[in-house]
Amino acid sequence: GINAEYGEELRLHTDQLKQQEEVWRREQEMLAEAEDHRRKVLLVEENKLSEQRIRLQAMKRELRLSEVKVLDAARKNFMETAEREHHDKLKYLEQEIARKAKLREME
């Protein structure tokens, strides 16, 4: 009768609600897994970026050190050249003094 029909309709409706809830629950699980996966990917990318920045800082330090060494070598070379030129000038002047002294003696 009507009660049996109503009971069957109620059962069908309840089953349909359970199926909808199950579909919704599975979708929520998939969304949560997708979110978790993206968080892990983001963490990996952040770590890569951090490591890259550390390497870049190390490269910059090495570059500055190399620049300091090049400048130091250039400075040292300049000073040695200047010192050598002064020694050569002194030697030339001493030779000139000796030559003039000989010329004076010869006259």
C-alpha cells in the first residue's frame, strides 16, 4: 500500500543521499590530496630557491675575493715597477756622476 510505497521512496531517497555524500567525501579526499601534493611541490621549489640563493651568495663572495686578488696583484706589480724605475734612475744618475767626474779629471 501507500505505507510500503512511501517506505520504498524514503529508502531510495536515503540511498541517493548516501551516494551523494560518498561522492562528496571522495571529492574532498581528492582535493585534500591535491592540496597536499601542491604544498609538497611548493616546499621543494622553495628549498631549491633557497639553495640557489646560497650558491649565488657563495659565487659573489668568490668573485669579490678574485677581484681583491687581481687588484692586489696589480697594485703589487705597479709598486714593483715603480721601485725598479727608481732604482734604474738612481743607477743612471750615479753613472752620469761618475762619467762627469772622469771628464772633469781628464780636463
